[in-house]
Amino acid sequence: MVGWEIRSASVADVEMVAELRAVVLRPDLERLGRYDEQRVRQRLRDGFTPAHTWMIEVDGASAGCVALRPAKDTYWLEHFYLDPDSQGRGIGTAVLSRLLEWCDREGAVVRLNVLQGSSARQLYERHGFTAETEDEVDVFMVRHPSSSGDQPAETRPGGSDSRPRLCFTP
């Protein structure tokens, strides 16, 4: 696997992430007859929350992002996009593994939705996600924690903070 880093997102990252989303989702959205040049970007802009988002960098350049948004009794894994040149190199697996390790320590359920027929579904299934519901466009998946999450707050990543600390290099 190549070297990579992850950092907290900022408001300034929104346009880069909106463009990345359009590139990454385009093949699946076109296959589903749902691609709209403006809407694919605007939906990201409307839902982008830097406080819950991390930027993935490979060799010092932006290569992707991921968000983990807290909601009642769960976290939503959102906006997990990797530049096509960075896909297939183990980066997505490593980032997802780190996020899920933190969620397991928290005892947190994680939910996401993935487009029907997307190859990303296989990644999620390998990490314990199962389909909960689906429609003609989306598959909604859930993953229950693999441990009880009984670690004291002061030893969790991020301390007693509800946001995982993910600034690291493998």
C-alpha cells in the first residue's frame, strides 16, 4: 500500500470534494439514469460538514475524503470518495478500517447508503455491513459494533470528544 495521510477538512475543501464526488459517482449514476451535472455537485455542497469530514492525502496531494456524521444512536458514513487513480491501492480499506475500529470502541452502529450496483458495496460487505433496505437507486447498509465498546472515554481516540482523531500515517 502507498503512503497516505488524513487531515481534518475545512470549508475551503468543499469545491474539491464536490468535483471528486461528480467524477467518482458519474459511472454509477449514469448507469442508473440519474446523473445530473449540477445536482451531483450541489448535493455534496448542501451536505458538506467539515466538522465531521476528513481529507485523504496521498503523496501530499488531495486524493479523497470521508465523513462520519453522528445521528441518534448511530453514525452515518458519508462522502467516502477516492480519486480513481488512488483506488485499488488499499487506501480505502485502511481508512475504513480505522474509522470502524474507533466506532467499535465506541460501541456504535454505523449506517451508510451505496448506489445499486456500485463496486463499493463489496468493500462495505467485507467490513461487516449488511443490507438493511434498498430501492431502485440506493442500498442502505448497517454495521453493528464487533465489541462492547467498554473502553474508558479518556483512552478513546479523541478523548471524551465525540469525533475520532484520525490524523495519522500508516
